[in-house]
Amino acid sequence: MYQLNQIPSEAKIRQYLRQIIFGKNMFCPNCRSRNVYATQRRYRCRKCQIRFSLLSHTWLSNMKLPLQQFWLILWCWTVQIPVKQTIACTNLSEPTVRLWFDQFRTHLPVDEQILETVVQLDEAYFGGKRGYALLMGKQIGTRKLAYHILSEASPAKCDAAAFLQTYVKPGTILHTDGSGIYKKISDWWPVEHKVDIHKKFEFELTSEIEGMFGVYRTFIRRMYHHVTRDKFPNLVGEFCFRFSHPELFRNPRQYLLIALRLVPTA
Ligand SMILES: [Zn+2]
């Protein structure tokens, strides 16, 4: 493995993990007692007698990689190093790298946002004939996104209405293109609807959300190269999470603070 400046020493990583998972004071992950003591690299609870290690009660309990290699692959994922480059950098196989990237993505928290004020809503299609339709809304001028994936390639008005009812606050100004699925949508949910007619070259009202679809396609091509059909919903989730919360992707510590902590952040 390469020695890189952004990868801390093993001792430092252990210290980070301890702070991230347990906070200031060690506690028993089973009974929450603080009456625990360390024996070599493991811990034991005096109250309930269980033995535990730093990772034994987290989703990393089965991790077999040396800590520095783990930190390197997580660093690659957080800063969007392409899969191919990550393989070359970590000396791990492609299935292993993809599996770890899947793991990191799976453990992102659920991020359901209600959009308000002025929202652009648009749909895009992925994966060819038997592909998916993606409905995505963006609160303009902000990093707030909401999305819904439909397994059939052509969304209907009820899908657009359901999207608004779930993710858009009543009273919002809604910008869409002239697609039939949005026609008279304000009869189904209280929004002030404004329409772009694409044929007349009026792209202004939906420019931000159309930009997002472009950024998504670039992100997938650059980082993952290709994606299998079953991963599509998760990848859209990862993309939106990265866009809405860039601070979590600055380095592995920021991500792990949200994804690995045993106690809620104060
Ligand atoms: Zn205990």
C-alpha cells in the first residue's frame, strides 16, 4: 500500500475511531455502563461482563482490512476517486472496491427534506427501454433536493401529484416544463404552478434541476463508470446526499461521525 499524507498512522486512526464511536468516555455498547476497562486491544464491561472491541458493535464488525487500508478506501470514496483509480491505489480487487463503496453508500443516513418557497420539478429517464423515471425537485438557490424513482419508464400525473404531496410544502411556487403530467397539477396540491414551454426555448424556469441531471450523469460516468440496474436507487441517494451535505464528504472522519457513531450527536 502507498504511504499517503492524508492517511493517518494506525494509532491515530484507532484514536479517531474511539472518539467517533464512543465520544469522550468509553461505555459498554451492550448495557451502556461506563464501568469498562481495557485489556490490550479489547475492552470489558464490569457490569454485564461482555468483551468488546472498537468496532465489534458497529457495521464494521467484520472488517478484515488493516485500518490504514480501510481509511484509504474510505478516503477514495468520500472525495470521489473513480473506482479504477481506487483499485490501483489500494491494491484491492474491483469487486472488493465496489462492495466497500456500496457499504459506505448504504450507511448514509436517510435524508428526507420538504422543499418550499420556489421549487423546480423535472423528470429524467435512465437505463434504456426497461429503465427508470426519476422525478427530482430542487428548492432553487439552495442545496435542498427531493427525488422519487418510478420503476416504469413513463410517469403519470398521479406520480407527480404524489411527489408534491410528499415533498413540497403547500403554498410553494412550482416551476416545471410543459409535460402533460404537470398539467393543472395545482388542482391536486396547493402550489402556484408556472410552466416553461421547451419548444419555445424557454428553459429559464427549470434550468437548475436540468443541470442536476447533467451533474448526476457525469458523477456516475466519472466515478463508477457503469452501474447495475439494482444499484440505481442507492446511487441517486448517494448523489443527492453528496450535493445536499458536502461537509460530510470532506474526509473519512466527517463521514464516520454521521455513519458510525453509537450515540447520537449532541
Ligand atoms: Zn455492559
